Amino acid sequence: MDFGLSDELVALRDTVRRIAQDKVKPRAREIDETNEYPQDLFELFRDAGLLGLVIPTEYGGSGAGILGLTIAIEEVAKYSNAAALMLLLTRLPTGPVLIAGSHEQKRQYVAPIADGSQRAAFGLSEPQAGSDVMGMRTRAVPDGDGGWVLNGTKCWMSGVVQADWYCVFAKTSEDPSERRHDSVTCFVVERSWDGVEVGGTDRKMGVRGVDTGELLLHDVRVPASNVVGEVGGFRLAMLGLNSMRPVVAARGIGLAEGALMYATEYVQERAAFGKTVADFQGIQWQIAELATEIEAARLLTYRAAALADEAKFTKQWVPFLSMAKYYATEVAVKASNVCLQMLGAAGYMKDHPMELYYRDAKQLTIVEGTSQIQMGLIARGVLDRDLWWG
Ligand SMILES: Cc1cc2nc3c(=O)[nH]c(=O)nc-3n(C[C@H](O)[C@H](O)[C@H](O)COP(=O)(O)OP(=O)(O)OC[C@H]3O[C@@H](n4cnc5c(N)ncnc54)[C@H](O)[C@@H]3O)c2cc1C
């Protein structure tokens, strides 16, 4: 058993660490306050080759895989979860295409993500269908020429404003209230097509700078060649999300590490009762507890990333993948809370990044399957003996 990273991954981590410290850290507060998309960071990531980490070399990426992306996101999330989200969006919408798309779809839609000439977003959620994805109402009906006509509204879509294309799921069954898995199909929809419109954007508590919002689809004609995988391939949504668990988890461990490093430096400087705050055992135990939980979350996350890179994201691997997402994002929420408290009043003020970590962390336990949904999946794995120690 080898717990070390390869030389290539260590080099990647060190490079991204420098970029994050020199370029991302100084921009984090401004991105939050202006709520403006950080185009400069997008171009920086493009020039550093970070947009193609998870994309195979034959489609212009570097082939560093989910583990490579996970490591890069961990570094960036130490300072800005909005910037980390920009990297995550190189995989979330491309995932289904990479898993089940045709060579032509990968060439046309995935390759431009690697060189930054296009961006994409992922549309699964609808106002009445978040966790309960089968409650979606977006419909695709045959157009009579082999293609499809899509109608519906997707919501809370990260990166919806900047995206050039969308990975969208719609009901293809005759009865839109059908809940069978083969009633849903995955499509690539281009932003420039007639009937595709970005609706309202959300006023968010955190991860500002990369908008979430609505995608409105009105009589959008989609050619048969833009069906990803097979008609009735809802399973693809789950495979895509399963393989994303370590990538979301990385946003959590990076945030927790950033918060703990900042708070540790602060309490070592802060004088109280003739000592520093770091001299109190109560504070040391909080540092120890968080450090242990962060390392546990990292181990779960790196293992999940390694599994995903081996295409182990089908049902029997789900508990291992969901554990990483569940645990790392809950650790992020806890770390941001405990570390803010360690700074006292200073933690509550915008002069320090703690309140930003605190606001950013909370979305991580909600997106791409809430903590409750992950726990349901982990429990199902144990009940079905996919995870068993006997
Ligand atoms: C910042 C942000 C960005 C997002 N980006 C995207 C995106 O890019 N694309 C996209 O498609 N979606 C996106 N989402 C939507 C996200 O995936 C959903 O919010 C999430 O799946 C939860 O759905 P919901 O909000 O409708 O909550 P609900 O499903 O209404 O759940 C409400 C509460 O009930 C709990 N609950 C629900 N079902 C169960 C159950 N079976 N057992 C126990 N508890 C349960 C949930 O855990 C939650 O606490 C984003 C959301 C946010 C906040």
C-alpha cells in the first residue's frame, strides 16, 4: 500500500500551490465583494493548463485524472472556493460525455474545455426536483426527424452565465410523471441555439463570483447526435455524480485546511492572559481535532479519486465515494465554524477570511447530493453488503 503521490502529482500540487498563494489568495475577498466572474483567474488557469487536468490527452487535456483535479482544487480552495468551483466545472458537465459520449461529442464539446475556448454547466436540478431528481419536468419529445424538442426550466445551475453548452437531463418517456430510470435522457444543448436562454441568477450567501441561475429551454431542437449515451440513460447522471464525489470533497478539505492554517497563525500571535491563545489546551485540542479530521477526509478523498480514475463509480463503489463527499464537506463546515470562533471578534469581521470560509462552506453540504442523500447512499451500501467487513 502506497500513501504517497507520484512525482508528477507532487509537481502538480506544488505548481498549483504557488499559483493559489500568489494569484488566487489576493483576489479572494474582491471576488466575494464584487460578485464579478474572475475572468483573470480563468485565463490564469487556462494558461497553466489546469482546465484540462481531467481531460484525456487525446482530447487536448493533460490526463491527470480525477486525482489530479482533486489535488489542484484542494490547493485553490484553501483561498477561494469560487475559483475552485471554476476548476470543478471542467468535470461536472463533461463527466457524462467522457463516460458515455461518442468520439465526435468529446472532440466537439470536451476538447474546447481543455483549452478554455468554451465553458460548460450541468443542468439536473429543477425548482421542484433537487434531491428528488426523478421529479424533473423538463421534457424531450421526438421531433419526427430523429431529433428532440426540449422544454423546461433548470435552476441553481453553477456557471450558467458563462457556459457555451449545457449538459441537460430531460424526461423522454411519454408520461412526464414517469419515475422509472429509463425515462430520463442526457443531452448536450448549445447556448447559441434558438429557445435557449439564461433566466434569473441567484443571490447567494457564499461562493459569489460564479453565478448560479436558471436555464430556460423553450422548444429547443436538439439533434439525435447530441444525445449522450443511450435514450433512457438516467444512470449516466448518477455515474457522473458518483465520479464527482472526490472533486466536491476537495473543495471541502482545501477550505478546512485554509481555515485551520489561518486560525493557527492567528492564535499563535494573539496575546491573552499573559500567554498566547495557542498556549491554552482547549484551543490546542480544537486544532488537534480538526487536523485529524482533515487528514481523515483527505484519505477518504484521495482514495475516492483513485477509485474514480479506475472507473470504479458503479453501485458497489458508491459508499466509498459518498463517504468522501459527506465527510469532507461536513469537516469544512465544522472547521470554518471552529476557526472563526478561534479568532473571536476578528473572525466575524471582513478584515479576515473566516466569515468568507464560513459562508462558502455551507453550500458544499448541499450541492451534488446533500449530506443526507450521501448518508442514505452509504447506508444503502452497508445494507446491501457493498460495504461490509465480515
Ligand atoms: C450554490 C449551489 C450550486 C448548485 N449548482 C448546481 C448545478 O450546477 N447543477 C444542478 O443541477 N444543481 C445545482 N445545485 C442544486 C443542488 O444540487 C440541490 O440544491 C441539491 O441537490 C438539493 O436539492 P434541493 O435544494 O431541492 O433540496 P431538497 O431536495 O428540497 O431537500 C431539502 C432538505 O431535505 C433533505 N432531504 C431530501 N430528501 C431526503 C431524503 N430522502 N432523506 C433525508 N433527507 C432528505 C435534504 O438533505 C435537504 O436537507 C446547486 C445548489 C447550490 C446551493
